[in-house]
Amino acid sequence: MSYRGHELPSLIEGRLIRRYKRFLADVELEDGQMVTAHCPNSGSMKGCALAGAPVWISESDNKKRKLKFTWELIQTPESMIGVNTQVPNKLVGESIKNGLVEELEEFTKVRPEVKTSDHTRLDLKLENESGQICFVEIKNCTLVEQGRAMFPDAVTTRGQKHLDELARLAGQGHRAVIFYLIQRTDAKIFSPAAGIDPKYAEKLKSARKNGVQIITRDVRINPRRICLNRAVPVEL
């Protein structure tokens, strides 16, 4: 069977009470029970942590975990949104392996989490049959305003470093890709969030001029599965 996207675990529906301390979210379940779920997203989650909104959480049977619930999805007036930042690497990596990313379909070998310098790791190292190497860094994008998807949603020095590293690798003759996975359905265009992190926006422009390829995809999403969907036009 061909790859059909990232299959979510069985989810429990509730509503968001509040997200706090970056990694905690209080959720009221449909039966009125209050639980605290792990929030697997360290960003600001601007626009996708709306109190009162429907959310879906997963439950773990790992007794070593401090919190057995994990926040996975939220429904806003504009779109259902995937908030789990662990999903993009799995979804994009498996989609590339299965030839579902047209720009990278020539690459058949996929290796995750590759150290490229003393202080930098990138998400994927790809290789094709002729031995050509491609490095890919994947970013989770959940901020959309008036149809414009933007990354980052908070200042990211780590993200800036990744762009510098991709540009360096492109300068050595490798293919280098920054892949923005927009975990929602309402984006019409993608841009760096210059109003939030102007330095990141400038580095992205510079990286593209220096040979770094920008790939975007939004998703098809429901409480059962998240799949890659269409490319979103880029405006720098």
C-alpha cells in the first residue's frame, strides 16, 4: 500500500482552556473532566492557541511520562491546525521516501538527523542513485494571517543558524532545501515573518540567492490523518 500520510493515534476531543509555560495546556473533555496535556510546540503559537476552541489530544500508556496526554490538533474559525512539531519531520521524510515530493523525487535514500558541522544538525540527508547529496531542514509553520503563512512565530536564532548552514552547503555544491510544512489549510501564500524576526527574513532571502531551495506544502488534515497537499507560492 502506498504511503497515505501521517496516521494519528486515537484522539480525544475537548476544548482548550489555556496554554501556559510553553509546554502545558489545560483541556476540558466532553464529559467535563479537566486534564493537563503536554504541548509539543515551543513557539508562541500565535493564532492557534485560542481559549475555548475545539482541540484533540492523544493519550499515552507510557507510565514514565509526567503527562499522559499530548495536544495534537486545534480547530480555529479558519482551519484545523496540527500543533505537534514532531509530525513534520515524520510526514515529510516518509513522503520523500515514497516519491510524493515532486521536487525531490529523484532521491531514494533518506537519513534523518545528520550532523553537518560541529554545532549544527539538519533534519534530513538525501541521496540519489548517482550519489548526489541533498540536505533538508524542515520547519513547522502554523501562523497564518489573512491567507499569508509566515515563519517563524517567534525570534529563532536556531532557525537563522540553519539557514546559514544550508547556504554554506549549497556553496559546496550540494543541494540544500528549506522545507516549510504549513500544518493548516487556509494559506494562499508563504512569506518569512519579517515583523517578528527581521533577521530571519533577511537570511532567508540571502540563502535563496546563494542557492538554497525553498519548498512549501500545506496539508489535508482531520482527526485521523495528516497528508501533504499542495505547494504554496513564496513571496520574500
